[in-house]
Amino acid sequence: MKGVIFVLLGASFFGLTPIFVKTGFEYGYTLGQLNITQMLIAFFLLWGLSFVCIGKVKELSTRGVIKILITGSFVGLTSIFYYGAMQFLPASLAIILLFQFVWIGMIFEWIFTKIRPTKVNLLSMVITLTGVVFASNVVNGKITEMPGIGLFLGLLAGVTYAGFIFFSGQAAEGTPPLLRAALMITGAAILVFIIFYNDFSMVVTNDGRLWAVGAAIAAVGAILPPLLFAGGAPYITGRLANVLSSVELPVAIISAMIVLSERVTFLQWIGIILIISAIFVNELCGRFTKKSFTFTNMK
């Protein structure tokens, strides 16, 4: 039960990210300022918390550290693309595009592990894409009114998030969760600082409001989710963790409706439900199919 609660809380916190990102843009802050502030706060806090694990660094090989840093760079890219999409799109649509990691992850697995998608995987992909048609308002033609750059950035966020999920499972698995999170945020911060180096001086000399917004984004986007996932994931299966993390989508949509006053139609809700259903089909049905196959072979 502890694992379930921690993972649900972690996903729920991440679902609140659009509220603070949109607020930052409304205050006039740039994409670079928000990303740099978030990364600085997350970097110092996570390294401060992981100080007790610092001795474990000696047990990590240079190759292991580099793998974690590269995996963390996918976190930085996801923040850039996801927040960038929210500059042009409603938060509800940006999160829907991010959730394309459901089927993009299958392509990653196919390319890098040569494991072909199963029938259940393909069914999940069809359900996801059908959900996108409804959730993005393609049916009503509304999506054609959206800026192409926003849609492109949203899809790129889905690609990089799928990459993060795929590669994070292969990067120094035995590393303590806190140290792992600190190293990942270091990789993300390095990438963000390189891309937005021109905004760095503007962040340091800016008012306290930017730091308040950045702290909120860091808390719900880069600090609490990884810590809660690290605390809860070991107690549940990976499939169940993926299913539970889908709560991020409705939390993001509902919070955008309540706080940001975004309108979500009935057809869009159908699409959202289909996308969440696709995760259940891919994770739970795939598990049952595998069990059934194993049982048949034993007979």
C-alpha cells in the first residue's frame, strides 16, 4: 500500500507542473529563465539531501556516472520541449502530446532491444492514437488552429520522455535513489545551462518572484516526483507503477480547468479516458497474456 500511495502522489505532483509553468509565462518570464531557476533549485536541494550517500560515488564507475548524466539530459530536454509547448498551446493539449510516450516507448524498445511490439502493444498504440484524435479536438478541426511549433514541441517532449523512461532503467540500477536523482538532475542542469546560457545572468539578478515560481516548478516537476517514485517503486511492480503514473494526465487536465480556466469538451474527455485505458491495456493485459502463455507452456 505504501508503494501505491507514493507513486500516485509522485504522478499527481508532476501533473501540477503546468499550473506553475503557465503562471511563469504570464508573469513574463522566458522559457530559459524558468528552466534555469528550476534546475538550480533542484540541483542544490537534491545534492544536499543525497549528501549522506556521497560515499557511494566511489562505487560507481565513470561509465555508470556518464550513463546517469546522459539519462538526466533527457529530463532537461523534456522540460524544455514540454514547457516550450505550453508557450503556444493550452496546458491540457501539451500534456496529451507528452503522453505519446506510451507508444513512442514501444518504438524505442523495438529499435534498441530488437523486441517487436506484441499484439497487445499494437492494440494499446491504436487506442492511444484514437484517444489523441478525440483529446486534441481533431474531430472538431480545432487542432488546425493551433501553432505548429507548439504541436511539434509537444511531440518532441513525448519522444524525450520516452527516452528517459527507457534509458533510466539501464543506468546504474544499484545506485541509491537520492544519489541517482541528484546525478540525473546534474545531467539535466548541464544541458539546460548550455542551451540557455544567455539567460543565466538574468536569472541571478532577477526578483524574488521568479525564484518563487521556479521553486514551485522544481518542487512538483523535479524534486517530489523522483523522490516519491524512488520511495514507492521498489514496493510495487514496474507495470503497476506505469499504470498508477497515468493519474498524472487527469490531474493535469483537471488542474488546468480549475486554476487556468481551460475548457475541456466531452469528446476530449473521451480521448483522455482512451489514452489512460491504453496504458492499462499495455501494462496489465500484457502481464496477463504473458502469464497465460507461460501456464500453457507448462502444461
